[in-house]
Amino acid sequence: MQDWAGVFIPLVLFILLSPGLLCQIPGKCRFIEFGNFHTSAVSIVVHAVIFFCFAAIFLIAIGVHMDLGS
């Protein structure tokens, strides 16, 4: 069996944490803006740090495993 958590969790986090898709931290006018579909260099860095933290928590600290197949 193969462990697919290393593929699936970062994929979902990448989609959900794309700057401007669901939220943008920091926004252009407010600290958090929702669904504006815009981005900036600062928000890309902030979302990358958040992505790395969540990926490390799920994959290393908690140790999530997803075994698919036979």
C-alpha cells in the first residue's frame, strides 16, 4: 500500500489557501478580505507560511496517513 497523505493534504491545502480564492491575508483595504480574487506579494508570502505550517502539522505532528488500494 502507498501512503497518499503526502500528496492529497498539500493539494487540498494549496487549493484552499490560494490567495484571493477564499480569503486574502492581508487584504488591500482590510486585514482579511473574502473572495476578492486579487493577490499581492505580501499575501503570497503569508499564505505560503500558513501552508507550510498546516502541512507540517498534518503530516509530521499528527501523522495523518491515507492508504489507498490493496
